[in-house]
Amino acid sequence: MIRYELPPSRSVDHTDIETVLGPDGRADPHLDPKLDSALVVKIYEAMLRTRVLDDRMLALQRQGRVSFHVGCKGEEAAIIASAAALRTEDWIFPCYRELGALLWRGFPLQRYVDNMYGNADDVVQGRQMPDHVTGKQWAYASVSSPIGTQIMHAVGFGWAAKLKRQKLATAVYFGDGATSTPDFHTGLNFAGVYKTPTIFLCRNNRWAISVPSDKQTASASFAAKGAAYGVRSVRVDGNDALATYRAVREAVERSHEGPTLLELVTYRLGGHSTSDDPKAYRLQEEVDLQSKGDPLTRLRRHLELLGAWNELQERRFVSQLDSEIKQCVEIAEKKPAPELRSMFDGVYAERPWHLDEQYELTKRGPRPGKE
Amino acid sequence: MPEMTMVQAINDALRISMRDDERVVLLGEDVGKVGGVFRVTAGLQDEFGAERVIDTPLAEGGIVGASIGMAMYGLRPVPEIQFADFIYPAFDQIVSEAAKYRYRSGGEFGIPMVIRTPFGGGIRGGHYHSQSPESLFIHVAGLKVVCPSNPYDAKGLLLSAIRDEDPVLFFEPKRVYRAAKMDVPEGDYAVPLSKAKVVREGAHVTVLAWGAMLYEAVAAAEEVAPKVDVEVIDLRTLWPVDIDTIVASVKKTGRVVVVHEAPRTCGFGAELVSLVCEKAFLHLEAPPVRVTGHDTPFPYTLENDYLPLAHRIVPALLETAAY
């Protein structure tokens, strides 16, 4: 019995890309999700906010004030329009590049900047690299660095909710590189077999650090992989906020029937992280060409056509955000490092004897000098 | 009081946990309809349904990864890995995710989960059905590692482990599964984690053992009893280990022998010997001794030459006592 469905209009390889916004900023009237323009403005502002924040964090890293940053330049629509299409009860299982989704949900900027500095107020107490944050209150799971490990968690969480008859979906983000990990295949397989309410969001940004997407797979698309697991799959223009919103919304609405794999076709305009120099492996011409599909430009053009956004609003927004970031950074830089005991706490619910011993020894022993 | 094998006692603990707590779910390969390849989960799907005793696709990383997500949701998953030898595909999920989740999320999420897995040799299982990988998990910050040696402890330890807030690796010595029967109380009781048990008191040598090798240690102790008075400690929880019971015993006897099936190099014996040296050095009358499996893959035909059975423990006890 073949249980998966392939809409007749779509190719077997899933190479067609669903697009709503044309290059002129007009929405395809048949596919337009017809969102309230206030919501579209809010999505645009969140995308812009993420872009500016990325830029300022990159600058702080270059100045040696934060050690590391992993940004999402070029992928703002894939990240924020997708998060916007989720309901508040739906859980997000992020990779490390979806900070914008967390901010969209209301995570305070100061809390984020404290995480960048790993200071005493960092929600993870300086135990992880910058950008490895967590937001339970915002239904946002903890970020780790291994690739793809969060996929099974999203499946298990959604599965548990289904067993408890709670209606929610889990959305899991990962890049094209993650489709080569066992967790991706296991996740789709478990989700397909048990019809978990999981939305697999593959941000195909074309590059896994230096390895291009055609070295990750011989498939004609990443969306094609869903068919093998009986999972509904759609390939979407991930630089098109409206197309992304529309596809994720549909996946949410169908989540009680089972999982959906969405390939969000986008492009990583920046480096993998501040530790990466993409000049070593890709041509500037490619980046320039891809910049023409910048998701912010496309959505701004659309809003301008609607008369819902203009240059003055943009400048005001950025200038206000800049002073907000500046203030958060000033505050974060004045905060002390976490206390020594925080290194030994939280390994277990209660600290066992051997960690008591190691804490006492470290406290009494020589401590590193200030750099 | 009914007599139970370890298989029955573990089954009983699972049944009690599931009746007591709606959040407890079992999942794994063959755990549902057939009740597990060792029948440890027999009858549970009949009582609790296929939504709480779940037959999963064949992927250990998926079983543990899904369990982590379930635990984050608020369930108490008890995944089974069919043989400890097959746990390695789940190693990343256990080490990088389950063990680290509480710490790296600043305490926002704990992962209360018990990974049950049969381990150990002596059942003609060859390399892929006999391994003892406990020290790989003891080495990982954030995990608890438990290993019962008898039906009573197996039930009480498993009930405690399922109620614990942290991820627990629960190693079940499959050589003991049906080999020993003992009186096991009906109903709920706890054997606390991180408490060892002195199973045989003695004055001359302390033996530290767990799982199936505990019986070999006791047999060896009985054999040398006319000459050497051996104290045998069943660690029960390997990590965090009950250091106080170990140190008190070694301070009394001045001699220590550690017995384990796992390969010698970097086995848990290495850590136990170090701890004894650090905490009771001036009480030692003889160098600590390890009687262990060898640094080879686990063999099929010659498994009784590989295992640290009583015939290898006896000379170690005599030599240590005479040192």
C-alpha cells in the first residue's frame, strides 16, 4: 500500500518551487495567503531586526567584544515567516541559526545579548558558546552544535503530545547538510510511521560550511526525500516570506494528519559563522547574484506597493533598534561572569559528591588571571 | 512473598511504574507485541495498550532521540536497547543530548529517562551480544549508571531510576535474567540509587563487583574462606558511586580487588582503583588489583577464558591477602 501522496501538479522529483511574491513585489493572486498587512509589516520588521542584529553582532565579534556569532543573513524569510505561521502552542526545535524565530516569539533582546556575552545573567550561565540559547517559556528548545540531533526530539515531543491528545505541532529547523545525517532519515521515518505532528523545515541555504548542496545529495531536491518515508513534502521559495508562511500554515493545519517536510530554498549570504571565510570556497559573483533575491528586498517591495512601508519608517526602525542594541550591549558588558559554582551545578538535578569535591578543590586552588 | 527471576522483577517494576504514573511509556524494538526478545516487557502492551508500550522502527538513535523529545514534553520514557552491543548508534543522542540537556539549557529542561539494556557475556552471544560498555557512559558528565545483580535490587533500583530526574543507563546482566530466583516483595518499594550493598562481610580483602560478576566474586570469596576473610561489595549504582561504603571497607581491610567483565584498559576498575588510592592510600597494605575482561573483542568459543570468573578471582584474592 502506497500511503504517500504527490499532488498531480507537482513533479515526482519535487523540483517545482512554490512562489507567491514575484520580482516586482506583487503577490500571485491565486497563492497569496492574504495576510493582514499589519502582520506582514510585523514579519518584515522582525526580518529587518534580525538582519540588523546579525550585522551588529558581527561587528562586535570583529572588535573582539564577543567571541563568536552565527548569523542568518539571507535566510530571514525562511526563519521568521515560518515561525510567524506557527501557533503559540507549537514548539520550535531549532538548529543554531534561528535566533530570529526566538525573537519573533518575544524573547527579550537583553536576554539574547547576555547569552552572547555568557555573563551571570545568561540563561545558560555561560555554559555554551554564544547563540546557543534556550527559551522554554517561548516553546523553544535548547540549541546544540551537533547537526541534526534536534530532529528526533521534535518527533518525540510531537509524538508525546499526540499520545496525550494535545493538539500541537513541532517545527524543527535544520540545514541542507543535516539531510545527510542519520537523524534526518530516522526522524522522517519515525514521523511517517507514527504520523507525528512534526513540520520538518529544511533551510536549503546551498552551503554546509564549504560543501555545496550538490555534494550533500544526488536527489533532484531535498523535498524529494520525504516521499520515501511517506511524508508529505513541498518545495518552497524560502526567500519569499508569503510563500513560506503559506506552506508552513498549511503544514500546521494538516499536522494532526501527520508530518510535512518543507524544503525552504534560500541562500546563505554570509559565512557559516564568524569563524568562516566563504571567499575560500565560493565566488563573489555567486553571492552578488543571490543577493538579488534578498528576502528583505522582496518583502519590502511588496509592502511598498501596498503602501504599508516606506524609507522613513525603515530608517526610524533601524535607528531605534540600534540604540536598543547599544544599550543592551553596554549593560551586558558590565555584568560579571557566572559564579564558579555554576560550572558544577546543573550537571544533575542534585550535585553529587564528586562534583562537590571538584568544586571545593577548584574554589580553593589557583584561579586563572584576568585576560 | 512471590519468587521472581530478574526478568519477572523488572517486568513487575515496569508494570507498577506504569500503573502509578501515566507519564511512563516504554518504547523499543520488539518491546510491544512480543514483549521483548527476553520477554522483559511481556504482557505490558496487553495491559497498557500500544500507545504506552510502543514497537518502534529499528533505529537506536531514533528510539533514544524520540525518548528525549518525549521527556521534554513531560513523559517518563523507558526506552529499551535490545542489547547493549547495539547502543552505539544512540551514543550521540545519549552523550551530546540527553546527558547535556539540563546543563546546557541552564536547567530549563531535564531529561528524566531510563535506558534499559541487557548487557554482559556468558550466554554464548559472541562479540555482538556480550559486551559491557558501562564505563563509556560513566565517563560522560550528566549520566547515571545502574547495574543490579539480583531480582530484588533490579525491581527496587528500576523503580527509583524511573522516578529520578536525570537520564539513567540501566544495565541488566542478562546472564542473571533467569538464572536466579528470589523472594521479591509485591508492590512498590525503592532501592535507592548511589547506595552500594555489602553482600558479604569480611576483614582481609575488599572485592568490588556488580552484575553477573558479583556471583563469581562471592563464589571466589567462599572458596578462599578458610584462609582469607573476604568482604564483597555489590556497587548496584556504578555512577555516582557510593564512595563512602567503598572507602570505609578498604580502610578496614587494607586490600582491594575490582572485578568486571569489561575490558581492562580504562574500565571502571581503573577509576575505582584511583579513588581508593586517593582516599585510602595510607590504609592500603597491598597494591589494588583488577580482575577483568581482556582488551580484546568479546570472543565466542573462549568466552569463559575472557570472563573474570571465580577461577581467576581466587588467585587474585590469595595473592593480595599474602602481599
